[in-house]
Amino acid sequence: MDHILELQNRLIDEFFSPVKRPHVVLPDRSATKENPAKVTRREVVTKEYNAWYDPDGSYHHEVLVEEGDLPTRPELTD
């Protein structure tokens, strides 16, 4: 009888629980270090620019930090 009650509780939990999906698409389980799967991730990067208007009214800007100078580890992005 305990097995039936346990099964019933698991079915109710599964039915009423929201579907949990990862925030990134996970690779196929067959991927290995020698034969990796390609995964696409999006990252938001904030850059600062020097911006100005020329006397003719045209807008210009130059990035203050070059792409190679941006931090790559999360603990460096404070």
C-alpha cells in the first residue's frame, strides 16, 4: 500500500509542478571532450563611449575600452 501512495504522490507532484527548463540549451549527451557539441550563448556587455557632435551636426562615438580589455570572468564584472 505504501508503494501505491508513493506513486500517487509522485504523479501529483509531477502534474502540478511547472516544467523546469535550463536557461541554456544543453548539448547532446554524446558530446565528449574530444568531440564536443557547439553551444550558442548570449551575453550582454556594457561598453562606454566618448560621444560628440561635429559642427555639421553629425554624430560620432569611440569606444573607451577595447574588446580585448573587457573582463572575462564573472567576478571581474562588478
